[in-house]
Amino acid sequence: MDGFGNALRQRASEIGLSDAEVARRAGLDVGRYGNYVRGSREPDLATLVRISRVLQTTPNALLGVEPMGQAEHDRVLAAYNVLDDDGRLLAVRVLNAMAEHHVARDK
């Protein structure tokens, strides 16, 4: 969760808020918010959403899981569309294997 704590600090800095001010605006005790920043605790979903609103961002951005951008999506789809049926099947198998590897690695 270290990346999450860094994201909290970076975003707060970008908009000129201290940890104490983010905590106050999110309705949190400063110590509790400090646990999130240090990575010693993780917020529940409702708390994450409140913090995201205070920081004027999304939970995905704070967690580092932003979805693919439209330009990247269009490039992937264009590449996929030029493949024949065998190539498309292979592309799907490769992507599934990569996703399974990624999930297994993060466990």
C-alpha cells in the first residue's frame, strides 16, 4: 500500500492541502489518515471515496489502476482488427496468460 500513501501525499501536495486538512475535510481523525499515508492501514471503500473527493480525483487514480486511455484502446482494437481468426484467437490466449501471470504475481 506504499504506492497508495505516496499517491495521497502527491495529490494533496498538487492541490495545496496538508495531511491534516485532507483528514479534516474527509471527516477523519488525523492519526487514522496518517495510517493510510504511511501504508500501515487501508481505508474501507466508503472512506476511500470520501478521500478521493477531497483530493479531487478518483479512487482508481489513488490506487494506480486507471483504465486504459481512449487512444491506447483505439490502438489495441486497430491491431486486433487486422488479425485473421487464428491471430485473434492467439492474441486472446496471450492476453489471458499475461493477466493470469499478473494476478498470480500479485498474490
